[in-house]
Amino acid sequence: MKIGIDSYCFHRYFGEVYDNQQDPGRRMTYTDFFNRAVELGVDGLSLETCFFESMDDDYLKGLKEIMDKGNMECIVAWGHPAGLEGGENLEALADMETHYRTCELMGTNVLRMVGSHYGLRNTPHRPQMERLMEILKDPVKRAEDRGIKLAMENHYDFTCDEMLEMFETIDSPCFGMTLDTGNALRYGDDPVEAAAKLAKYIYALHFKDVAKLADGNPEDWFYYACTAIGEGEIDVPALCKTLEDSGYDGIYAVEFDYLHPQHEDEDSALVTSIDCMKKIRQELAP
């Protein structure tokens, strides 16, 4: 198990504060984030492209140097917040492909991408799926040529069965999934069963644990709010065992979007999560 962090954990500190969240009153840079990851001794990072301060080669190479000093690997995560908008945003598709080079500069062959978003979850899924499968044919081929795997997230937009259909239809070793374990539960999928069913297509993880808000509205996407790993409703040990038994060798990137109010802040929840995952890793070790 390669324990990691998705930079979206700290979205409030990068300046993205939801209407129902409190501004933390300070900001961090990606350099700050990388250095904190080194301090925490994690194995890898998932890097949201929306938080890069620059896409210049020298800037990216500087971040890569910090990552190398910490013996970390990474994936590049593109598509926040709306991705390809159900296949209707061709400008976003072109932008996605610019990050093939970002992957190369950061030393990864995995690009997480987003096909749709939760705002479209109640619109018909079949037309979105058909559009996405059509417009992704050529980008997937170009990704193959560069040795890059596109990993589409279940972004509270499609069920895991719908994702599986798209992967099987495009049928490329360079088109698979970023399994968001919290979004799976939010959308009615069992994360452990989803991991088993989609195992051969999982190239990356947004590793979440979630719990219901006591006074929340079940219609809200954040009704299942993010907890520290091991403190929510997901059977984390069973999930890890399923992934390990399937041969998953990517990063277990802890991610928080809407942090459960039982936690004081993201950093302390992250420390608890890493401790929990280290214990599970030890238990699963042969």
C-alpha cells in the first residue's frame, strides 16, 4: 500500500472555500503542500491541476525535485470541478490533453480526469455516456502513444456499472478509473464491491471515508461528509484487502472535500488517516 494525499484535502487553504465552510484565514502554496507531505512521510501525491500556481517547466521541475527528495511518486489530477461536462465541453477536452506533458514532467503515467459532475447527476446519463465515449476515442489513442493512462473518476455523476460499461466499450489499456470510494457510497454503490468489480480498470484512488451529517439533508452531495480514514461508514480494512488482492499498485490518495464537523481541521484528520492506513498496511503485509 502506497499511502498518499490528494491536494484537494487542502482546498480551503488554496482559496476554494464552499459557501457553507469557514475560511481558514491563511493560504498555502503547492510548495507548502509538498513540504508538508514530506514531513508526513507519505509515499505519493495526487496533484489537482487547478491548484498549480504555474504550468511553466521550471516551476513543475522545482516541485518534482521536492517530491524526489521525499521519495514520493504522484499522479496528475485534472478536471475540477466540471471536467468534460458530460461530453459537451470540447475546450476542456483540449485542456485535458495539455496535461499529458504535465504528467511527463512530473514523472507519472496516470492522469485522473473527470467526465461529468454532480450537477448533471439527475439529467439522463445515456446521452452523456455516448458523447463521452465518442469524444474520448482519439484522446485515448494519443494517450496510448505517450504511455499515459487516463483514469476517469466516478465524480458523483455515474454509477460504477455505468463507468464499467464505458471502460469496456472503449476497450483500451490506457482508459480506466480513478475510484473515489466516498463518491461510490454517496451514489449508492458499495465501495468494496465496486473495487472488486472494477479492479482491472482502477489506476488511481481518491481514498475517502464518509459519515452522514446528523442534521444534514440527504439531497445534498455532502450529506456523506468526509471523516478521517477508519472513522466513517466504509469498511476500510475490507476495501484495502480487496484492492491489494486485486493487484492494485497505485497510490491510496486520501482526499477530503467537505470535512465532517467532528474534525477540527484537515491536517489533524489527515494525520489520523495516515496512522490508520499504516496499521492496515502492516496487518495486510505477508
